[in-house]
Amino acid sequence: MLFFSALNPSAVARGLGVLALVCMGMSSVHAQDAGLEALRQEAQRWANEAVLKSQPPGVNLRMRAEVGALDSRLRLAPCGNIEPHLPAGARLWGRSRVGLRCVDGVTRWNITLPVVVSATGKAWVMRGHVAAGALVTESDVMEADVDWAEEPSPVLADRNQWVGQTAARLLSTGQTLRQGMVKPAQVFQAGASVRVLAQGAGFQVSSQAQALSAGVVGQPARVRMENGRVASGIVLDMRTVKIEL
């Protein structure tokens, strides 16, 4: 607070001048804060619309974007047209950035703001621990609402993507099943006796063979036929290799 002496007019004048400068400074700060908040709100409006269009196909997720604040020290030149955009290499998923650029101004500028995107929906979650290499069964998981965007790795939403496969590493209680957490199970060793299903245009022949490599469901395996011929096919299950002719 400023105190002025009635006996010193010059001091009063200097004090009023100081007070005016202080008030002008406070007004400038408030105007700057309001301008930055208006930019944040513009980015928020754009992000709200953009996340609705970025929902993965075939799933029902509750998408939400939360745009963070700009640095209060930022000073930007006046602009007649500001364009929101997604910076190169960024995606509206998890922790990311949204951009604002001046496209009509004496000084062109381009800034980014932090954004957190959540995508809540049903997914498969571990009921308990499953050791690395152990088979993942339906009793090991349950359905729950999770944030798909919490991690960059895609969620394994289809049960066929994980059922009957093995844990690629230790899976812990509460973890959401995601890509890279499971791998196909090995169903037979090299040297095992397997059934070969040879299929061509309009015909199908079944015969016995010996596996020359380990068999992993969905992966290629080499076999030696009864006539000694070596062939390669896709492992269907724990005893069957399919060969396309």
C-alpha cells in the first residue's frame, strides 16, 4: 500500500505514477492469462471433436481428451486466424501434444500444448499371476473397464488373440492383456509323429509324417513324409500340419 504526505505534492505525483504503472502491469498480466486460456480452450474444443473420430473401428470406447495449460511466460504476436492441428508423429492416444499455429498474422508462430487422451472400454484383465511360458486360459482372465490408451501397445480385445497361447513374460494381477504379452504355444517337438493334411484344388489327403522342427500353432514347420520327401506347412494344432498344394 502507498501512503502520500499532503505536505509534499511532488511525492503525491510520483506515488500516483507508480500506482498507475502497477495497475497497468496487473491489467496486462490478466489480459495475457485470458489470452492463453482462450487458446487452451480452442485446442480443447478441437481435441474433443478429433478424439471422437480417432476411435478404433469395431469397438465402443468412451473417448476423452484433457488439454493442459500453456506456459504463462509465453508471449505471442496477434493473429487473425489460428489453426489447431496434430503435430507430425503425434497421435491422439495417451499422453500426446496438440498444436496451434498462426496462419494469418505479421508474425507466424506454431505452439503445442500437452494433452492426455483416455479411451475407456471393456478388455481382458488378469485375475492372478501367470508365469512366463505358462498357458493362458479363460480362467486366468476376466472382463473389466480399462483405459486402452494408458499404454501404447494395442489391447487384445478378441479372445482368439490370447486363448490357448502362452505368457511371453510374467503376467501380474490386474494387467490388461496387450500385444506382446502372449505368444503361440509350442505343441510338438522335432521328431514327433504328426498328421499332415495336404490340400489342393478340390481334394484333401491325410498322411503321417515326422516333424523336423518344433511346432508352434499358426507358424511354419518342416516335416518328412513317409516317402522321404521333406515339406513345409502351417501347424494347426498339437498333431496337425497343413500343406497347401
